[in-house]
Amino acid sequence: MKHTGKPALSDAQAVQRTLEGDTQAFAVLVERHQGPLFAYLGRHLPTCEVAEAAQESFVQAYEKLEQLRSPEAFKSWLYAIASRWCIRHWRTGQNRRTLSLDAAQEQSATWLDDLLTADSRERFEALSRAREAKALVARLMEDLKPEDRIALGLYYVQEHDTAEIAQMLGWSVEKVKVRMHRARKAMARKLDALTQEEKQ
């Protein structure tokens, strides 16, 4: 919600006003963070699940707002709630090994649009390599535990540091480092196995 003629509320101010009973202040937080949150969830969930996950994340954030110790950290706290939602999604048996087909189709469409406007062989080859790399990474990550997928996504895609990831997932910093190290080693072993298969 926009407040014409008034300075925009900071996250901390909006949180405080919400706790004091001003529900419109929470609308400020929703408007400010819904776009980035949708984008974040879209990288970790099938498109058909994103809207529900975003809605549930905001609902939980509202209902548990009094548990937020540092109001200025609302964004990280919201993403922590969303990350746990993603982990629960991938932990279910039917979803554990399912890649996001909707996301893959969107990536393919974007790749095709870029290809149709490409004006050089170099551009074509670069796009092909990028597409192949995305597919390979998805294949390497499909056997990882849900928590490790999310942690790697937060680190490499969202560019959070290990301390931020630890806070978001409720882990120690050391646990984040160990889990990411093991996940990368597991991906390297799978890459080696796939490479050997191709050579045979």
C-alpha cells in the first residue's frame, strides 16, 4: 500500500505498527516483498505451487510476527519461512524426485526467444551451453536432500552468505558449511559417474 505524501515505512516500522494492531501496515510488507518472494519460490518450486507457497508464507509471517526478534530482519525471516515450506514440499514422497516441469518449460521458452533473436553463431553456442548447464545442474541436484537443495540455491542463486543461510534454516553456520560441502561432493561424484557412462 502506498502512502501518498508520506515517507515509506521501513520494514521495522511496518512490523511494529502491525503488532500494535494496524493491519494496513502489514499490507506494506506484502506489497514490498511479494515480487521478490515469488521470484525466489519460482526457482525452488513448480510454478503451480508458487502462489500457494507465497500466500502461506505471508500468513505464517503475520500469525507469528510477535516471534520476530529483530523487526528490521523481516525479509530474511520471511524467506526462512518460505524456505521451510519448500523443504516440506520436496520431502513428500511424490515430490522428492520431481523436477519443476513448469519451470523447465519457461526456461525453454526464454531460451528459444533468445535463440530466435540471436544474430551470430557465437551467441547461439553460448545459449546452447547455458541451457545444457542448467539441465546438468538440475540432474546433479535431483538426488540431494531437500535441505541441501535449498541451501545451495540460497548460496549460489540468492547469494546469501553462510551466516544468513544458517539463520534462515535454523542451522549453525558449521552445519551449513558441512552440508554444502557434502552436497557439492555428492554432485561431483554423480558428474563423474555420468561422464563415465557417456564414455562407455
